[in-house]
Amino acid sequence: MSKGLYITAILACMATLSYAQTNNSLILKGNKLYEEKKYKEASQEYEKALQKNPNNLPGIFNLGNSLYQQGQLDASRKVLAAAAKTANNKDAKGQANYNIGNTYMQEKKWEDAVDYYKQALRNNPQDADAKYNLSYALEMMKKQNGGGGKNNKDQKNKDQQNKDKQNQQNKDQQKKDQQNKDQQNKDQKDKGDQNKDQQHKDQQDKNDQQHPQSQPSKLSEKQADQLLNALQQEEKKLQDKKQKEKGVPVRMEKDW
């Protein structure tokens, strides 16, 4: 929507309302300044007219329009709302609401603009400018809301569900990765312990080969007695042999 359309609509409204006060020199002077785009000076003339007659509808309406042109949108809305309230015919009320819609359009407050254009059309269903601006504001509001309506809400819910699902999958994957990492660490530790045990065993075997140790044999009691008797017999034979060599009698003594 171009700014030119706003200005055309406002001037048309001024022309519609100004006929009731053609003899009011202040209003006429303000209108002349407005057409010359001297909006501040025009506002001053309208304010002078309203000082003389606060209920002067053309003065109220045109003051709101001049404030709009100066970019004083909040002030313009207040004055135009007063014009809509003061107006005693639907056409004037419709024009005031239309111009309020334009102030919101300037600020890209599409929803508010839509409300006032609808009010304008309730008062004047044939207003082509209000229909056009309403259509435009609705389209912009739809784009602002990402498509709007139930479909947009469903899409947002679907997007959120997908996001939650993805987050859960990420958490599950992280948990699985951590479990795999823990298992790998455990396997490496077990393997390391096995290597240490094997190294220790290999070193022990090497030491045993370098320094063999005799292992005492374990004899049974019977075997011990037999070994002792054999030793005694050997000892007896040795003594007998020595005695014979010396020619002395052999004396048997029990050593055990």
C-alpha cells in the first residue's frame, strides 16, 4: 500500500466534511495550508477554529488529518476517534475509522488496521479504499503470522514435535556413545591387566631359567625308613671293613 493512497483518502474525507462550514474562514484557511502541504500551519488554524467551537466536526477531523501528515500518529488517532464519536452520520464515522486504520497501517500494526477498516466498512460498505486497504492489511497480517490460522498452529506443533524428537534422539545417541566409550575403556583396562600378568609370568619364567632352584622331594615315612636302613647298612659295612683292616674286633653301637 503506497503512501499516496492514504493522502488521497484523507483529502477526499476533508472535502466531504468541509461543506458544512464553508463560511468558517479558519477552516478554509487551514484547508488551503493543508493542500500546500504546510501541515503544521494548517494544524494551528484548525486548533483556532476548535477554540471557538470545540464541536466543530470539520475542525476536529482535519486536525487529526494534519497531525497524521506530521507523523504524530498517536495524537492523530485520538483526534480522529473524537471525530468518529462526534459525527452524526455513518459516512463521517466511516471516514474517521478509515483514517485511524491508516495510522496503524503506517506503523505496520496490521491487526489494529484490520479492525478499523472493518468498522469503516460497517458504516460505509461501498468504500472501495477501505476494501482495498483491508485486503492488504489481512495479507500482511497473514505473512507476519507465517501463514496464520489453524494450519500455522498445526505446523508450529509439528515443528516442536520434530524438535523434541530430534533432541531425544541426540540424547539417546550421546548415551549410547558414552556407553561405548566406557566399554572401550574397560576393555582396554582388562587388556592392559592381562598384558601385565603375562609380562610378569614371562619375567618369572625367565628368572627361573636363569636361577633354577632345586625343589625338595617329599618322601613317605616308609621311604624314609628304607633310606635310613640303607645308610646304616652302608655305615656298618664301612666300619666292618675298617676293623678288618686294623685287626680289631668290631663293636656294634646303635647310633639312632
